[in-house]
Amino acid sequence: MKPCILTDTVNGIYTESFDKTAQLANHQLKKTFPIRITKRTLHGGTSEGVDEITIDNGTLSLSVLPTRGMGIRRVTCGDVELKWNSPIFGPVHPSFVPLSDAGGLGWLEGFDEWLVRCGLENNGSPEWDKNGKLVYGLHGRLANLPARYVSLSIDEATGRITLTGKVVESKLFFKKLELTSELITFAGSPDFIVRDTITNLSAEQGEYQFLYHINTGQPFAAPGGRVVVPFKRMAPRTSSAVENLPQWDTLCPETPGSTEVVFFFEPAYNRYGRCPVMLVNRKGDRALTLSFGKEFPYFSFWKSRLADADGYVCGLEPSINLPNNKSFEKKHGRVGSLVPGESRIYELYFGILQDKGSIQKNELDIRSISPGGKIEPKPVKDWTP
């Protein structure tokens, strides 16, 4: 199938709605699956004008938001639903998100996706200059930039479905960075790939930071669930994380009024150069798997232990830097750089396991990668301001 262009601002193309159904063969599985891809524009409240594209490959359903930096709103596979109950009732159109709020936390007023990209100019904590003026807001602008180009392609020979989006973060005299996002899945598969390419479109060298915020809440990520991560070194970010250190890998009970906790990791990689991570539900019979490569030298695990109504959620966060303020990260050499025209590719592989045997085997494989990872008892000076 020739790529179907849904949005192209250069050529004035915009598709308000789209609905395609087909029977698509997966030759590896030796089976044909009914697929459906739809696009709609949301109306009402702060969701007014948000585009949503849903890809149902016959087993897995993915909801993507081109208006919000190609973020993934939710993922569904059988009785597994990956999402979280954000208190903001999104998705929120970027025009309603006060990124320049003087307090630096305006980004949180649009935060409710399952997968959010943080960057590109900065991706960590807010930062102010010596006069108290906000320089960088929380997590950057990327998640609140609409895609300027969106296309869909279906390969009948392989059963591959690809949604491509292009988002540009630019500012006269300062930067011109482009994210090309590919969401890839195959007919009938419980797996999918996020492949992102960051390109410096400027004639001058450009800096960037990049982090994925992958957020899962109840009912999947409920108290008693746990995360499995291979690591060389791990440290709590704050004193509240130190208190939670004995339960760092476990999802805690809902605790109204509690503070978030974050743990920083130097990941360990298997012989294929991949770091496999797994989030397991309380019963141990359902799991989300995530795999990333050495292009991500850092990983964070985030837990919000608030009541579900206020945002009970945990986050898996592969990144090129730690989510601190940019000045601190630059001081420690954790800011990326691209010469004019240069690109870097970042890939995440996701899967959903739905039986205890596969989950137990996967856990043994992960734990065998780095059985003696070092756990620091308190925040590390080079990792935490």
C-alpha cells in the first residue's frame, strides 16, 4: 500500500477523519487478522482539536496523539490495558498547557499519556536564571508540539503497519531539531516498536536531551506489582526515595499526600547490547516488557503513590541523561550534541506477556544479566544536584 498521508502542513494536506479496515496476513504467524485504523478529532473541553489515531492490529490496539508530539495515549491487548488515571481529564490540547508558567510546572497540566517524549531542548527539572526568570520548564516542549507530517503505511507482504510522524522544535536564532517518529507493529502481534530519529536541521551545531516517560497505572500497575531491571548501579534520587529503598522495585499501596519517589540506574545490557525491563502485575500472570539499547545510558523508575483519583502511577524512563536541570546535566557531560544535518536513532521494543511461565522465564533471563548490581544507600553526588 502506498503511504497514506494524513497530515502534511507543507502541502496543505489534512484528513479530518479516517477509517480503514482490512484482512492482513502475518506470514510468520501463518494467520490472517482483521485490522482497523481510524483517525478522529476530539471535541469539547481542553481536548478540543486533539487528533487521535487508533491502530488495531487484530490483537493489539494503540492510540496515538499526533497533536501531542506523537505520544501514545493507551495500549490494549486482551484484558491488559496500559494507561493511567491522570486527574487532568485529557488528552489536553497544547494550547491549554501553560509551558511558560513561572513556577516551571505548567507541563503537568497536559500530562496524561501512557508514553510521553521529554525534550528536546531540555527534559528534566525546571531551571531559573539568577533573576528568578524561568529558563527551562519541566520536561521540555516536545510533548506539546503537534506533528507537521503524519502518514500511514501497510505492507501486505509482511503484515507490517507503520505510523510515521514528524515534529519540529525550532526557535529563531537558537535551534532547529526534528523528531521523526515511527510506530511499528505487525498484524496479530502483541509487540510493537517505537523508533525515533532526531535530526539537527540547522546549519549550526545543536544540543539536545531526550527521555521517554512510559507511565502505567491501575488496574495493571496496582499495589503488589513490581519492576525487574538489570543494572550495574542504582541510587535513590531524594530522601523520600531513600526511605522507600527496601521496596524500590515494588508498587506500594495508595498513600494520599505522599511524595513521588525516583530511582536512577546505570543499566546493564545483555550479550545483544539490549537492556530488557519488565513490569509485572500483582498476580504475576501479566507483564509489560521493554527493551532498549546502549543509546540509552541511563534509566529511571518513578513511582507516584497517591490515591488512584489523584494519579497513582509508575514510570519506566530510558534516557540519554538523568532528569535533572539542564545546567547540572551539562556540567556532568550528559547533554547530547548534533552537528548540522546529523541524526541519531533511538528504539524501544515493547511486548505483552500473558502467562506465568513466559513471565517467570523472562525474569530469570533478566536477573542473570547483572546479578550483583550495586545499590547505593543514598543519592549519588554526580547524579543528583
